[in-house]
Amino acid sequence: MGRLVPAVTRALDILELFLDGDGTLSAPEITRRLGLPRTTVHELVTTLAARSYLVQVPDQPGRYRLGVRPYQLGSRYAEQLDLAAEGRQVARSVAETCDETVHVAILEGMDVIYIAKVDSTHAVRMVSAAGRKLPAHCTSVGKMLLASLTDDALDARLSDEQPLPAMTDNSITSTVELRRHLLTVRERGIAVEQRESNPDVSCVAAPVRDSTGKVVAALSISVPTIRWSEERQAELEELAAKGAGELSVRLGHRRRDI
């Protein structure tokens, strides 16, 4: 692996500063925030502006904002993104860490569709397949996706006059109970399903966001009851959140804590 080039690193550090605040900076502000020599910053900013990575803000002499080139690069990156392919890669990494079955799913109406799956190596594991469709309210990924909807979007999907279909004796069948449950999921940012879609399996799930911050999928970890415990649940919740966060970053989402 080759060494990092200091000048390129500094140029990228400058560009990344524009992701915060109002998106405009002056050369002195860049100098102060990065602790670089004033001459170095001037040369780098001049070069970036010459290549359309930065442009001067109209009517604000000495201030810069991002130019068209970063947008063009970002658009090309977005065109090449494949949620299923990226999901499989992240799911594989998560599965290697916990050795349990990992899914990535999207919402379609009141159902979820699994678009990626990586199996556990255990003899006893969840049986499923990518492309399978299940009632959203019976799964952790589905609950996570439903909880991420606006109230109006959720209302359009739910009818308080009809019970929800059950997959096991533990499935939620009341829309009132489901709405109450989804409030908890929204607050925690994690969904849990205990033997609601399969009498022998429990799951945890976390949200996957795109570049706009919208929840576009969910990542879950499924565990047979024989390997489930409160301690294991806590571990898997943390791992699911980490995996979903990694997939979100691959899709262009920028977490504020990064």
C-alpha cells in the first residue's frame, strides 16, 4: 500500500470542511480550523477553485462554497450504487462477526421484501431466502421500516377496522397495539421481534438511510430461540445498528457523529 500524499490529504480536508455550517468559508477560517500555513491554504484553495471544486460566493468577496465538480462526482457515485449489492457486502461482514443470519429488507405496502441475506454457519439457523415477502408487522425489519414512515404514510397503510394477519401466536394483530409498539421503535431506533414471524426465531433490526437521510431499508440479525437471551439481544442490537450505519454511509448518508 502506497503512502498518503500530504497535499492531497490537505485538499480533501479543506473540501470536507464545507460539509458543516452554512457551507461557506473564507481562507482565514480554513487556516484557523485546519492549522495549516496561510500560504498553503491560499495555494490549495486557488487550485480547487481552478478545477471547479470550489467557487467564490457571489457578493461575498473572499468566501467560497463547493463548486459543481463535487456534485458531479457525487451524482456519478449515486448512479453506480446498488442497494442489494451493498447490502450483501455489509450483511456478510455482520454475519462473520456474530455468526447469525443477517437480512437487508425494503418495504412494499404492508410487506417487507428481503433483498439480501447471509446465512449463519450454525446447523440450527433461520430458513429464508432473498426475494421472500413477509408481513411487515411480524418482522423486526418491517417494524423498523413502518416506524420510519410519517404518520400520514402509516395511516394510509393501516386500517383500524381490520385485524392484522398473524404468523405465530406472538404476532401483533391489533393496529392499536402495533401503533403503540412503533412509537417505542421510533424512540429507540431499534426494532425487536420475538417469535412473531417464526415460533423458533427472534430478531433485531436497525434503519438504513440514504444520502438524504431517508430510511430506505433495514438490516436485521435473526437468532434461534436456543441462542437468544437478554445479554445476546443487547449485543446484537449494537451490532445491527453498526451494520446499518455502515450500509447507510455506503449509500451516501453522513452521520453527524462521524
